[in-house]
Amino acid sequence: MSERLRLMAVHAHPDDESSKGAATMARYVREGAEVLVVTLTGGERGSILNPAMDRPEIVANIGEVRRKEMAEARQILGVHQEFSGFVDSGLPEGDPLPPLPEGCFALQPLDAASEPLVRSVRSFKPHVMITYDENGGYPHPDHIMTHKVSVEAFDAAGDPERYPEAGDPWQPLKLYYHVSFPRARFEAISKLLEQRGLENPYKEWMERIDERDWPEWDITTQVRCEEYFETRDRALIAHATQIDPNGFWFAVPLDVQREAWPYEDYHLARSLVDSDIPEDDLFAGVREGVRA
């Protein structure tokens, strides 16, 4: 019997799937793979980052609005998607930082936070999982917790003695971390912008990258997906409370992005199959065992 390749992307909030790995997912969907986005929280405490959406009726119903936005983005990308049901922790600000809200996702015991994802892994049976690194990609408490939960689910889903009520065991074969903002990408785009005499909106961003105090993972895997950048952007815009269509995300013309850096980048964190590094395919080493 034939079997389709299956990819699971684990994210903290609605919109994360469209800002990290969206073009990769759209490519694999087009090529016939099944892709599931698991969104661990509802994004209820996310700030409204698009001035046009900062209205009382939106603020009052932010959870419902963000679910509708997620539904639209899911359709644009062609992926399946499910919520795990946890409550957004918010991004604490101030010095000292305030405590996280009682009952939020980031304060859950690891086993309680991981059980729904283990259940999803055993149900969907992904060959490959994508998530954030140990710093969450950036130090948001929900992103850091998403990393912990994803690693726990990757390790536990294949063990029948762990989470025995969460379904029949299934062991994913590869686990990747997003390398969402590698400096090399910004340098390549900046160089091309300069050659074309265009303004560089990344100058300040690159300075912030230099100042950050968390490590940048080596890129082991680059997926060419430039023809899906427009799809990625449409999915991003669907998250209207989070994404300003006139903002930073869209400041560089797509043709510049496609020429300078036609990839989305990943770090292979765990693998139970052999593949040659560097890779150009998340399913490298997996396809051989799966008859498409």
C-alpha cells in the first residue's frame, strides 16, 4: 500500500505557522505530503500589532478573532490544523518581569502540557516534526514551552509505557528546529538591496541580531520554496490582528527575497535515519522508506 509523507509543525500561537516555515509547508502540500499544524495556545493574550484592527470589538473577542484568522491562513497554506487548547501566557515586560498568569500554558507541568501533543503525534503519525529551539526562536515563554513539549512528544510518542492513554505508539523519524532569522539571510538580502539602490529596512534588525544573547543554530537543511513566498505572505496577512500589511514583514520586494535567499532554513536536532548534511529536503532519509 502507498503511504503519503507526513509533516507536523508545532507552534505556540496562531500566526507563528505563517511567519516560520509557511512556504516550506505550502511546497510540501503541493507535492502531495500531508501537513498538520498543531497550535498549542489560542493566542488570547497576543497584542494587536496592526493599528487598523485595534478596535474595541476586536479586543473584546480576541480569542475568537484569532481562531478565525487561523482558519483562513490554514486554507491558504493548504494544511490541516488543530488547537491543543492551552491558554496563551502573554509576553511579560518590565524590570523586574511580572509573574505569568495563573493557569497559562508556560506554567503547566511538562506531562500535562505534552499529553495533547503526544496524542496528536500518535494520531497523525508524522514522519518529520518541526518546532523551535530551546530559546523558543526568541525568548517568549510559550515558545520556550513549545520546545520542551515538542521534544518530550518526539521522545515519548513511540514508547508504549509513556502516556499510555494517548493512543497507540508512533515514533517520528526526524525533529527540526526553525532557523528563522539567520544573519546570513539578512546579509544576502541587504547586499542585493544595496546593489539595486534600494532602501534596506533590515539595518536596525541586523543590529538587534548582533545584540541578542542567545545562540544561532547551524543551518543543516535549506528547503527551496521561493515560488511559495507569495502564499506565505497571504497567510501572514490573514492574521490581521498580528500583521500590519504595511509593516516590516513586507518591506523587501519578493523578487529580491527570491533571488537573494530562496530558502527556509532548519537545524536537524534529532534523527533516526541517515541523511547527508547539508540537506535540501526535510524528508531526506525518510522518502526511501515511504512509498509515495
